[in-house]
Amino acid sequence: MKDDLQDNKQEINFKNSLKSSDTEEWWDIHFNRPIGYFWAKCAIPLHITPNMITIASIFIGAVGGWLFYYTDLKLNVIGMLLLVLANTFDSADGQLARLTNNKTPLGRILDGLAGDVWFFIIYLALVLRLTLTEGYSVVGMWILAAAAGASHILAAAMADYYRNIHLFFLKGKDGSEHDTSAKVKEDFLNTEFSKKPFTKVSLWFYLNYTKTQEALSPKFQKFWGILISMYGNKIPKDLCNEIREKNKKYMPLTNILQFNTRVAFLFLSLFIGKVWLYFVFDVVVMNAILMYLISKEERLFGGYYKELKQIDKVRQK
């Protein structure tokens, strides 16, 4: 009986380390998150912070990504394993933050930076491999890599944005990492470079990141503006539940645009020795999914904006 209670307590703790069942994908729940949970539980008694784990993941992922430069498949496989390990660390930092309630703005910035560093190294390694060792056109490959990199940045940014919007309506402000550029700008202006140079620079990048997210979601911005003006922090629960239910079906699209799908196709291209295919996949397939996701989200929140505008007019009469 005691063992059953202990197992149940562990299960509850594991569930508390997850963002939500709405936004987690199958591979994460059954692989990355359990391993991440193990790392998080190990970190607690050692007083290791989420940011320490994030920084470790950045270095591990960067080393793994660079091994894709080599045409030796054995080295590529080692790189794959290191990248998978880095991703479990990337899961662990967020899980540790949720378990210990140790969430910080810097942690949010570092978490986003981790994936950017990994893929910057990966793209650089692949384009150098294609041009220096496999004889492909230097100009052509750099253009293709740049287009794939830009596509990746936009897709990852918007997938992250829509997932945090969903978490806001599911769990409220405390359960979401949804940030506005106005809030980030305020933090940026209030941070002194002389005292916190790294934080200041990170906030500058994060400010531009949030501005990009908002520029690609104009209808949602209108919806958000009228929602906050009407209700502030007291948004009706029924409205939150309704939005959550309608938006839930788009969460699998945000998962497709994230790490697991990209890495699966990257590993496939490495195994068959056609790494340029990964760039094409990023530009063509992932961009198509991104545009579809944005169109659906904009249509959903554009409709809610019109409804709230009508309600607001009636209330003001």
C-alpha cells in the first residue's frame, strides 16, 4: 500500500513537470519528458538550477551539431546521440523550473536561445560539408541554407507563440510564458548594461523575437488588445474554455514545427547521405505548415475579435 502511494506521488510530480496534455506530443511524453524528469529530480538535491541545465544543453547540442560536418556516418551518429541528450536537458530545465517554481525571464530567454544555437551550428556544419567536402555550389548552398535558417526561426517562433497563447487560456498567466513586446521593452529599458550586460543583450534579442511574433499575428494582436481592455486579468472562465477547445486542434501543428520533426528528417538525410534535402524540407514543407497554422489561428482570433467588439459596443451604450 505504501509503495502504491509512493508511485502515485511520483506520477503526480511527473505530471506537474509537464506543460499540459494539450501541447505535449507523443514522443516528448514517452521519451524526452521522462528522461528530463529524471535529470530534474537529480538536479534538485544538488542545487543545480534550470539555467545551469540550459547552458549545459547548449554546449552539448553545439558539439553534436558540429559532428554533422563530417561525412563519416559514425561521427554523425555520435552527433545525433549528443543532440538527443541535449534535448532531454532542454526538457529538464523547464520541468525543473515547474517542479521548484524557479521560473525567471532569463531562463525563458536562455531556453529559446538553446535551440537557436544548436541549429545555427547544424546549418553551418551542413553548408560547409556540402561546399567544402561534397563539391556543391558555394553560392547556391549558402542561399539555400540562409532561406532554411530564416524559415526555421520564423516557424519555431510562431509555434512557441501559439503554444503559449493556448497555455494562457488553459492555465492562466502563471501557467504560460506568453510575453508581449511592450513588457519585454520595459524590462529591457529597466536593465542597466553596466550591471547586467548578458541580460541586457539577451533582452534585446528577445524583444526583436517578440516583435516578430506579433508582426506575424496581426489579428490576434487586435483580439488581445480588446480582450485585455475589456476584462484585464479577470477573463471569463467560460470564454477561456471555449477558446481552448477551439484552439486545441491546432496544437499538433505547432508540435510538427518544433524540434522532433526537424531532427527526424535531419537524421534521415544524414543516413542517406543527402543532407541538402534537409534544407529543402525546411523551406518547402515546414513553411507550408507554418502558413497554414498562421492562417487558421488568425481566422480563429479574428472571429473572436469581431465578437468582442460587438459585445464592447453593447456594453458602452
